Amino acid sequence: MRHTLFALVIAGSACIASSVFAQTADDRKWINQCLSDNQDAKVAASVVSAYCTCMNNKMSDNETRSITQWEKANPGARRACERESGWN
């Protein structure tokens, strides 16, 4: 019985870890696209990175639009992330 319980705990941990990794990889993809879209911005790269991360965090995990597309439809989130990142 102990071995079965241990195996279930290990399997559950592996599923959770792979889910978190997948989400992180997806987030990284969107953030990198945002960084690329804003490469000509007249602010420090660290500000752009903070902005893109903030915008990504505000978006639903099920969102299919890029951060650049999403920000146009969500000006309140854009302004909040501009303030938070120090863009303005």
C-alpha cells in the first residue's frame, strides 16, 4: 500500500511540474514576442521586460492574441503596466 501511495504522489508531482513548465514556456514565448515588438522603444530594456511581463500576467492563460494585440483592446491594463514598469 505504501508503494502505491508513493507512486501516486510522485506521478501527481510530475504532472504538476510539467503543467507549470508548459505554462512558463508559453509565457516566455509571449513575453519574447512582446520584447521583439517593442525593440525600438525609447526606454531601457529592463522597462520593456517589466512591461511585457506585467501585461502577460494580466492576460488569461487561454488568450490567443499576442500581448501587442491584447494591449490595444485593453487600454486600462496597458496604462497600469506602463505605470508599474516605469514606462511613462
